[in-house]
Amino acid sequence: MQAKKSPQGSKYIFVVGGVMSGVGKGIAAASIGRILQARGLIVTALKIDPYLNVDAGTMNPVEHGEVFVTTDGDETDQDIGNYERFLGIEIERLNYMTTGRVYGSVIARERNLEYGGKCVEAVPHIPYEIIHRIKAAAKKAKADITIIEIGGTVGEYQNILYLEAARMMHLESPDKVMFFLVSYLPVPSKIGEMKTKPTQFAAQALNSVGIQPDFILGRSTHPIDEPRKRKLALFCNVQPDHIISAPDIDVVYEVPLNFEKENLSAKILKQFGLKAKKQDMKQWRQLVATAKSQMPPVRIGIVGKYFETGDFILPDAYISVIESLKYASWHNKRKPVIEWINSDDFEKDKKKLKELKNFDCLVVPGGFGSRGVEGKIAAIQFARENKIPYLGLCYGMQLATIEFARHVCGLKDANTTEINPKTRNPVIHIMPEQAAKLAHKQYGNTMRLGAYPCKLKEGTLASRLYGEKKIFERHRHRYEFNNDFRQVMEKKGLIFSGTSPDGKLVEIIELPKKLHPFFIGVQFHPEFLSRPLSPHPLFFGLIKAAKR
């Protein structure tokens, strides 16, 4: 938990990347926040995406990764999820910034004559807007430390204005602004030596825009040895003890602990001139120890379609689901063995469904579109008929109702109007307000987004898992269950265990225990609320059922 107030005003840490993208800036930023939080400081974090997109909601998850939805309904980059998970706090819309969003605000102000007739230019007005947003987020959070991650890498044209804003903030208050360069140090297999030159060039690129890094986080396959640290210190003009090693690890939650092996939080506090409490990472250390310990495995199958990108697998499309399954497994004293199952395979060869018997539980996560849908429905039917613990998330809940309608209620052509607008049995249909938005081609940030209340039916699996009568969960969808089919499906045994407070929107469906040991689907995204130290009840319950 964070302290209640910040008497000193915020200090700012900018985290920028060098050499290549995907180097781990988000995890680094979140980990820095975690170790400072453990010192009793109030920490918040911002993500800057250098795209002209206004938000992440219109980006392809295969290319960009998961769209993380905040409580206040913003569609953001997956690193906002990293911040929430590591820091255990809720990050809001104010903490997410894109180039499209920044330019949109400046242009709107110009149209409203808020610049008093001045010539509005990229510099300085765009950096001023960026600085305004950073400080507004820090003020709202009452933060001692505000961490700002700038997406992409140093030297990219898209980042120039963000780096200029950071330089201006440092010029204004040099004692309040600090820079971390997260850079990669390759170890070419044919050479067998860690190379520092790419990071030297990254530091020089940062220097060229008027910024000197205070710390370098050296990402690599191996820890950085002392000769390499001295070399980086000399050529990058950074103190030797400010070169922090960040080697590859199996459990990402060990990163804060690795940083503290080099006393990183103490070094940051010393440079900022801050005094803080003694470090408290006890629970975090226990979590990592559990995750690394020898435990019986639990085999988890995730049935979806956002997996393949060329010859590679992109798990980032479902990163919150993956992490939620890990937390639930660790807290159940099980080692998660997660396997990707491409639903297209079941459409090509139904015999492959028998392979699902090898799993202890199955998850069908959210998604859109028609590709692989029939394969998902086939997998859901197999899980239901073979008593395999099942959790359906958003689309996974909708497809579970379609499967039940087809194979239990006898509605052979049951479908969602998203796939078949002419189906005679539209078990899932578009929400009326959503239909109006799509008719006017209003796609961006127009889904049912953010946290909404859900009323739980007493005596159900959902109510037992949550231990509450009313919950709040985050949504991201346009389609919903069609209440015209509620009665016929209830008669056949399906339980509608969670609804909106007025009873109009179905939020949770499940099967009674006499029909299935654990079969539940939810219209919302519980993965957005799961945390390392407090796994979400639905995921915890799934793994508990899988253990049996």
C-alpha cells in the first residue's frame, strides 16, 4: 500500500530505450516503481506511445500486443497493465499519452483561441502540452515519484518531441528529473563476448538531444561484468555504480529484487535527496521464491487465434490472461505449464480435439472476428462434455452460450450477429447503443469500456468464488447475450449467475456442479484486476478446480 500524502511534490524519472524495441522498458519502469514503493513512497507511472493513434484500441494486438482497459474506460498500451500489476494501483486515462492525443489537444485549444492569437508550433507548444499532462498525472496521484516511460527507442523521429519535453523539464528543475537508459548488450554466439558499442551509440544519441542518462540498465542474456561496467561508465559518462545489470530471468517479478541487489532504490533516493523508510519487500520475495520453487505442474490450454505472426508466437496479445494464470497457479502451489492452442486447427481436423484431454483446464479469452470461431466452439463443447474445468472471458463467454444453445437446447444455427447477422437464433447480438455508433462508423473508443457493477446470484459458483454480492469488473465489448433466449437456456440448466444491477445485461453464466465441476464464462475481463500478491478469484478457482 502507498502512503497517503506527498509533502515534497513529485520527482520525475524518465525511462527511455536504446538499441531495439521490446528490450523491457515497461518491466524496468514498473520494477523501479516497485522498489521505491517498498521504501514508503507514493509512486505513479505514465506511458507515452509515439503513435498518431489516439489510443491503443484501434491497433492490431498481434502487432502491438494487448489492449489494456483501465477502470475509467481508456484503451491503453499493455505496459499500463505492467504498472498496475507491479504497483498494485489503478492507473487512469490521464497516465496514458499518444502523439495523436497530444496533437489533438493542442489543435483543439488553437481552435478555441486558447493561445491568444499566437502562432502555434510543434516546438514549444507540443512539449508544453506533454509537460502539462505529466504534471497533471503526478498531481492527481499526489506522487513522490512519477515514472514516465517513452515508447520506442532513442533516435527515432517520433520521439523527438517527447525527449524535448523531458529536456525542458530537466532544465527547469535539474534536481527533480532523472533519466534511465534501458539498452541491450548483445553477446554474439560466434564471438562469445558482451558488446557495449550499441549502448554507447544509444547514449550518444540521447546526448545529441541534450539529455545525459543518470543510470544505464543493461539488458542482456548475461549479467554485466565489471570490465564492461567500467567501459560503459567511461564512454557514456555515467558513474560506474549507476550501470545496473538486468540479465534475462525466468520469472519477471524477480527484476525488482535484482535491482535491489545493486541498491538501486538507495542510489535513486540519494540523487534526489530523499529520505525514505527501510525497504520492505518481504511479500514480494516470498512470491518469487514460490514461483521458482519445485511444484507439481498444472497444464493450462489457452484456445485462441492471436498467436501467430509469421514464424513466431506473440503471447503479448494475451499477457494479462497469462500473468493471471501464473498468479493463480503459484498461490495454489502449482507450476503453470501454459500451451497455446490455435482454434483453426480444430476446424481443419476435429480429431485433434482429443488432445484437449491432456490439459487440466481450458481458457477461451477475448477476441473479435470470425476466424477460428467454430474451432473455439468445438473446444468449449469438448470441455463441457468431458468435464474439463473451463473459463470463458468476454468472447469466450459468448461462444459458451452459443455452444450450449446449439448442442443442449437444439438451436442448431445459434450464433452471434457479429458472425452471422442473418441467424434465426441470435443468442448474442449487438447492444442497441453500439449499433448506432457503428452505423456512423464511430469505432475508436466507443465500446462498452471500463468498470461496471455486477450483481451476483446467491448460492452460485460465482458468488462462492467472489464472496461478495456485488462486484465491479472492467469491460470491452459491443455485443451481449440476447435475453430472448434466457428462459429456454435456464430450463436446460444454464445458470445466469451475474447480471447488471437492473438485471438486463447478462455478465456471468455457469453450469451447476451436478453437470460440471467448473464451467463459467464472464462478459468482462477479470484479467485486468489480477495482481501478483492477490490473484483474481475466477483464475484462482479455475486452477483450484484443475488441481482436482
